[in-house]
Amino acid sequence: MKVEAECASCLLSRGMAETYMATTNPALRFRTAAELIKLLNREFKPTSVAADLGTKRDRLIRQLTSNPDPYQRTKKLSNQKALELLPYAHKLIEEGYNQQDRFKKACLCAIVGNIMEFDIPGHSFTLKDLRKTVKDAAKDLFIDDVEKAYELANKTGKVLYLADNAGEIVFDTLLVEQLKNMGIHVTYVVKSAPVINDATMEDVAFSGMDKLADEVLTTGADAVGLQLKLVSPEFLKVYEDAPLIFAKGMGYAETLTEYKLKKPHFLMFRTKCQPVANYFCAPRGKNIAKLMP
């Protein structure tokens, strides 16, 4: 999906928030701000993809501030808070009356975990209110292709699961657990290096995902969403061989919609910004479980 006009202010706003986390040096902050403006002036076009620009923005910030992971503290805190809430979410899922119902509840919890995103203008989220957020949000799906995804997973017997954020990865364990209960082989994929607050192998170990999934891999890239030109050859082969993809988060929604998909992709995310909501013909702040193509 292409950018809308308001994506410019979001890209810059998030960039400045990240810059202030990356360094306390006023001169570095000023220089980074100036370079971010140059980047947007050069590359913000109607044909641009927000995830691509976000990747370039984050690389620029890390390079100029010499901070390899500006969101490190935030990611750690997100993981801790999500882990505290895990028993509550697990109880919600176990109340399902059969396997398909438990699968749907686990999908909802995983999607609700996608709320854990910082510095998006107009997207309000605090770790303190996480329990209430989950309780209020895990009610319905604006787009509900869960039954189709359930049937496909049972048919293929294999799922390549593309992870999104730290913190959110804790809620992903609930869905991976249900997939494993269905006898599905799950390969879980995180980013190979920090980008925004996306999950990496460090978050895999903290969440216990390495004990649930059959395999844990990285994309081989520090890119937002899926950018095939940047991933490693090893991951690309796994991706091309996978019969069914589960993809979490808006970054994957932004990038996968740019490709002519040749296999089913199950997108799970929350419409946290208006451009993404517009693309999927949904209001802002809704849960989406969309099977593509």
C-alpha cells in the first residue's frame, strides 16, 4: 500500500521520538532531525511505501546517533508487562468450547497484542492500562477470516509465522500453542536486528517462543514488514516454500499488499493509523484478520 499525505508527519514524528530515545546530545538530535527532513524531502512520493521509508529512517537514526537499539528499554518493559498479563489471556482462550473457538480467541489475543505500538500519532496506548486494553479490545473482528485460516492451517499442516513487535510476541505464544495443539508445524520468524520495536531473537528467548515453535528463524534483515529485496537468501527460500503465511502487524500489511501473492497470507493487525484503516475499508482502532489474496 502506498503512503497518504499524513504519513509524512507520522514518519517524522516517530523519527523524532526515536531520536530522543537514541541520544541526549542536543547537537546530534538537531543533526538527525535535519537529515530526517532531507530523507523525506528526497523520497516521500505518492508511489512510496511507508514501511520502506520507515526502514530507511530507522537506519539513519541508528547510524547518526550510534545507538543500535533506541527502543531497547521500551521493548524490555513491553515484554515484562505482557508476560504479567499472559495468564489472564490464557484463561480467556481456555474458555473456548472447542479447538476452533480456542483458535479464534487466540487469534484475537494475538491481534490485540498488536496494540503495543509506540509513537504513532493519535494511537493511545499505555502499559499501565494493558489489562483493560486487552479486555476491551478482544471482543470482535472488523474483518473476520479466522475460519478460513483455521481450515487452511489444518489442510496445509504448516505455518510460517511472521512476528511483529516485542511485547506482542508474548501474546503470539498463545496462538502458536493452539496451532501446535492442532498438529501444525510452526516456523516463527523475527527480525535479525533492531528496527523500531520489532521483535528479535532476544525477545524470542524472553517470551519462551523458542520452546513452543518447531523452528525460529530471522528474516536476515532489519526492515519494517517484508521487503524481499532485503531479506537473506536462506529466509527467502523458506518463505517461498511455505504453503501458508501468518503475518502480524501493520508493517506486513503495508508491504505484502505491494506484492502479487501466490499463496495465502493471513494478516493479523490493529488499524492504528488512518491510512492503513482506509486501505482495508475499516475504521481506525479495529481488529483485522484478513486472508489474502
